[in-house]
Amino acid sequence: MTYTDTKAGTTTVGAGINDSQKELQLNVIGDVDTATLSNIKADKTQAVADNTDTVTWSVTVKDGYGNVLPSTAINWSSDDPDLTLTANSSVTNEQGIASISGHTLKARDAVVTATVPGNGKTLSTAKVTFIGDAKTATLLSLTVDRTDALANGSDTVTYTTQIEDVNHNSVPNAAINWQTTLNKLSASTTNTNSSGVATVKLSGNDVGQATVTASINTSSLKNDQVKFINTIEDTWYVTTDSSTYTSSAIKGYPDLGFVTSAPTTGPTELDWAPSGNYSKVSTPVTLVDNSGQQYTVNLKGYRQSDCSQRPLNAAVGCSSSGGYQARFTWSRSDNQTIPPGHYTGLIHFYGQDWHTSWAFEYRLTLDLTIN
């Protein structure tokens, strides 16, 4: 007699004749040659790359008929060469489940694969992300996107810091503490992104130099490069027959224009939508030869943004996200009565808000050489 079965377990087989009967218990086991893998998973999707935080992966092993396969060896491997597994293989338990654990010092994604040695069947897990260790994080840098800002409560400076842990891994979602000696930060704490970078913004109405400090754990960095100002001083060097100067932008005011102030002449009041393409602007210049001879330089003035160019004192808005700039052009053809020489003068003007009394001063030195 031959007996076959597709279900693993204990089966009683009996045989008898007349009044005599004999029974035998058979232990039917699964067929390891048809082993398949299923339900592979990790006990967590994220762990710290500190060689201490451990992830455990498990997989269920059954034969071709769905019987669990206990005491079956399963091989394990990873696509991350820095992931340390506790062994290269493990044996399934009574439920047909094999497991392995691992840890690492390198922050990256890791995919673990289980393999049946006999038939080569494989199954891979979803990735597990190992991240930097926030407990050992230190600051690498603290930078700013600009060093001058308008003290108008709207103009902002962005501070950026980057951190890494003791093993040089970037650290995501770590809290960075911020402090300033001047004006107001957008937050006292911000979290790092996936690259270990955190940012904060600074703005305010107080004039002066700001020192901003970023800190985490016992690590801290200071940056004192930023000045909040109410006046910008600059120099426009003109050595050719035509030249253009464009000021730094004023942001945060949707309806803003520019007006002139002594000794410069031109529009002295804002106009919502003045006619024409430009404003006539002039300012005195002095010959640099100790003679004190003065002449008047004629310029064209514009208010420029990323969506329009209008006369200098135009205040009508145009949904400009980049702010508004004053633009002046010099042409020798408009100044033919000025003889050759080296001259200096002051172009004095303000950026002014249409809705309030707020104004920002520009003092632009014109350094003019006519050949």
C-alpha cells in the first residue's frame, strides 16, 4: 500500500484483517523542494544609524501546497554593504517564520532579501530608512542669503544651517534652536529637512547689526553678518557715453514708488499712474580738480519690477514678487554742455509707500568721467 498526502501534520493509518487491526501514526512534513516565501516585512520602517538601534526582518516559508516549513534554512542579504546582519542565514520556527536582525552606522535606505537555498526563490522587503543620530548632532555651518536688509518689518533675511551626527550622517527632523540679538525670528525652533538643513527668517523695524545663534545639543554657531538699515549708500561709476544704474529692491510693499530729494531734482511726490515712460531727474556734479566748478547732470528715472517699467514716482502695483527698484540712465547726448572731466555728485532719492508714511533713503554717489 502507498500513502500520499498534501497536508502536513500527524496522520493515523490503520490496517486490519478479521478481528486484528494495526495502526501507525505518520508525521507528514512539507516539501522543502517547493518552498516559497511570503509576508516578508521589517518590524520598523525607520531606525537610527548608531549601530545600536536594531531592525528585525521576518519571512514566512511554505511549500507548494501551503504547508509551513519549520526548521528550514533561509539565507539573508542586503543591498547596503554597510548594513550588519546578525547572520547570513537563519532557520524557520514551528510557524515557518525565519527572522534576522541588523544595524548600521551609515544613514541610507536598505533593502533586505530572503533566499531559499535549495531552489533559489527570493523575496525582498520594502526599504528601511536609517537616519542620522540627533543625539550626537553638531552644526556644520550657519549662512545667510544676504547681508543687508531693510528695517521695515517686511524685508526678510533667511538663515540656513546644516547638521550631521558623530558618524557624518545628515540628520533629518532634528530641532534647531534659534536666538537673535535684534528684531524678530520667524520661529524659535525649526526642524531639519531630509538633508539635515534647517532655515529661519529674520525681519523687523530696528536698525542695527543682528547676531543670530543656531544650536542643537551642545553645539552652537553665531552669524553677525546682517545689518538692518534705513539708508543705502552706493556708488555709480560712469565712464562711457551711456550707462544704467539699478538699485537694490524694496519688497513687502505692493504699491511703492520713488521720489527725489535735495540736491537732486525730479518728482517729489508719488503719482498713482503718471503718464510717459520715464521721469526727468537731474542733480549737480562738481568737477574734481579743486576748482569747484559745478554742472547739472540730466538723467532718466524709472521704477522697475519683474512685471513692468514705469516713471520713477509711479505707485500703482503690478503683483511683483521681486519688489521694486529705482533705475537711472545716463546718456552723453542728454548732457552735451558738460565739458570733459572727472565729476562727482549725489543722487538723493527715497523709496516711498503709497499707503503709509514709510520711506527708505538711497544716497547714490555719481562718479562721472567724460572723455
